[in-house]
Amino acid sequence: MTPTISRRRFGQLAVGAAATLPLGMPSILRAQEGDVVKMCWFNTTTVSAQIAHVLMRTDIAAKNGLKMEMIQLAASPAITEALVSGAGDIGTLSDFAAVTTMAIGAPVTTVASQALFRSAVLTTKKSGITDMAGLKGKQVYGTFGITAFQNAQEAVIKAGLTPGKDMSFVNVGPAELADAVGAQRIDAFFTYDPFVSFFENSGAAQVISQNVTPVIALTANNKFFQQRPEVLKRFLRANSEALFFASQNNDLVNGWFRSLEPAKNIPVEVLQKASSYDPAWTAKSFTDIKATLSPAQIAKMEALGKWGVEAKLLPKMPDVAKFVDTKIASAVDKEAAEKGFDPKTVKITRA
């Protein structure tokens, strides 16, 4: 049976509107001593959210001397606000959201890479369009101000089309987009996973261009980053361990992901497909997990900053190098190669 999703439910998935309060932690973790880390996250970003579930539901954090306070919020803007205010110590942000904090000079530092995700340009089945050249004279719908928008513009230009001349982009919210795709009222659109995989799986649309390089970054409040570097190091170590555990236990962790709103509506096959675009999801060894942002990922953030200014989405070009610090993450990766990690030693503390 082809899965379907209502406009309201898709909107909740896309913005994470169902959860804005801290999640209750297992009593076993409350009882243990450890340095408190307040982590802000949202439950619809594949791989990144699975990591959060592992940190909540296993003893990985406790083994690293941490007591996690997991704060489930409604996507990047809410997480940014929590980090700036100090309500959160560290949070998950898309690469463009992280660049936005840099452009406004927010008191935060991007410290690590957490996960990769896919963005794509898609065409509806009724459109008959099967390649990027077919977008000439068409409107392409999606939400402006996100990484997927930049990726879509880049793909259009590479195809030899000029936005605003050969084709045009139209800003539309996630719920309205879901309605339009479901009713086949539009020809083309852009979005990111797991929604790319959802529309593919439902038979409503097909991918004509995709980008698998966007990053979910870990960004820290500067007070936490500057005053508690050793705690941050242990957190990044725990985060890497959680990712490797997830890579070895896909089915288990996908079940955890789908246990909470708003992710209950994502079919498991969609979740697995979307997650698989991050190579870490099928890691063979712990050394395959890298916390450090690569030079290419940092260069991409700089490109996103330039694009954001040109598109009038950012007030000024951010000094990316000033707001990214990879030293602690690099130390974590080096230590991981030396010490290793066995996911079979992990105990589940909350089903």
C-alpha cells in the first residue's frame, strides 16, 4: 500500500511542531553523577535524530561522565534561540542555519560535523519532466532560506539555466508544498530528506538532481565551549560512539526514531533510505566516524554565506573561520583511532 500523509502531518514533520519541551530522561540516568550537557535537537533530521535517541536511551553518555538533558525543539530557529540564550549548551543545526548564526555574530561556535543529509530537485509524476533541462520555462517550488534552496539554485545553473530568466523559484511553506505535490498541481520542487525519500516512495515525484553533501553541524554556546572544553570533548566522543552504535543497529534505532512525534508518520523504509545517504550510517569501523568538519565542508559554509548575502537572506558575509573551531573534534577523532569503541558493550537504559 502506498503511504500517504496529510497536509497537517507533513507540516508537523517539516517543522517539528509537535515537541518544544525537554524530554523526560530515564531515572537510571538521573541517579548517576555526571557533567550536565543540555543538547537541543529535532526529531525529523535523519541520522542526527537517531544519534540523539541513542544518547537518550543508552549508557554511552554516562560512560563518558555525562548527564544529558535532551531538549527536543522545533528545528533550527528554535535551537539557535536556545543556544544564544544559554538554555542549551550544544545543538544540531543545518549548515546554512549555522552560517546564519555566524552572519549575525551570535555567541556560538560550530565545533563538529554530526551527520550528512540529501537535498534534491524533484518533478511530479504528472509533469512528465525527467531531467533538469525540462525545467526551462517552469516554476520550481520550495522553502527559501534553507540549504536545499542553495543546492537547487546551484543545480539549475549547472544545467545551463538562469534563475529568473529561463525558470523561476517560488517560495512556499512545507505544508502548502505537500498539498501541491499530493494533488500534482505543480511540476517541480526542491526539498531535503527524509521528505525527498518520502515523495519518491509514495510515487508522487522523482528526483532529477540531488546533493548529498549538506551537513548537520554541532554548534555550541560560547560559554560552554570556552569554559568547559573537556566536557565538550567527552560529549563529542559520546556523540561519535552513539553514531557508530546506530550504524551497527539500524533497525533498533530507527524504531526509536519513529517512537516519537512528529516522526511516527515516516515509513520505516523511507527512514532507512534517507539515512543511507550518510556513509556513516553503514560504517564498518569506529574510525569511519569523523567528528571534524572537513576543509570541504567549511568551504561549503563559506559558499553558503556568499550565496546568502547575494540572495538577501543574510545581513552580511560571515567570517566563517572566526566561528568554526575544529580543534576539539580533531582530538576526539585522533583518540577514537587510538582507543577504539565496541558497540556491543553498550547497555540500553530506556526502551
